[in-house]
Amino acid sequence: MSDEFFRYETNRRVKQILVSHNIDVTRINYSCVKRTIHFYGSLSKLTQEDLSLPNIEALVTELMSLPHISNLQFDLDNWFISAEPGELNITKVGGKSTEKKQKGEKDESE
């Protein structure tokens, strides 16, 4: 499979995943470069509903399960997300509350 086809196919799958999680794709940009997917902009839902830690964790898990993807890089306006092998840190930027989650740590709302 050519690198160009792989890139387009991965970008297509990323859009499918974002849409399936009800993410507003007009507010976020993404691109696949080699084995890394880069995200820029704002991560928010199409509805007025706020994203929760379990929502983001499910999204990141699904993105990481894409074939040939080993890294996700996030440069978002409203969330700090660090997805390292075996560790996931999520922090809401701005507002009154800051939320963090590490892989294996239970969410208090669960």
C-alpha cells in the first residue's frame, strides 16, 4: 500500500470516528503524517453538551486502534491531551474545573 493511499485512508477513518463520536469536525483539523495523527483547533460536540473524560478516553482509544498508528499529537484550544503508550492524560483548559485522567485510573463519575 502506498504512503499516499495510507494517509488518505487514515484521514478518512479519522473523520468517520470523529463523526461517530458526535464531534464538530468544523472546529478541529487533523492530518496523518507517517504513524502519527496530528489534531489542531477545538474539540467539542455538535450539540451543546460538554465532552466528558469518558467521551474523550473512548475517542482516543478508538483512534489509537487504527492500523499503523502509534502516536496521537494534540494541539487543542480547549483540552490538553497527552496520549503516551500506557498513559493518557486529559486536562480541560479554561473554565473553573480541571480534569485529569491517567490510564487505569477510575473516573469518579463511573
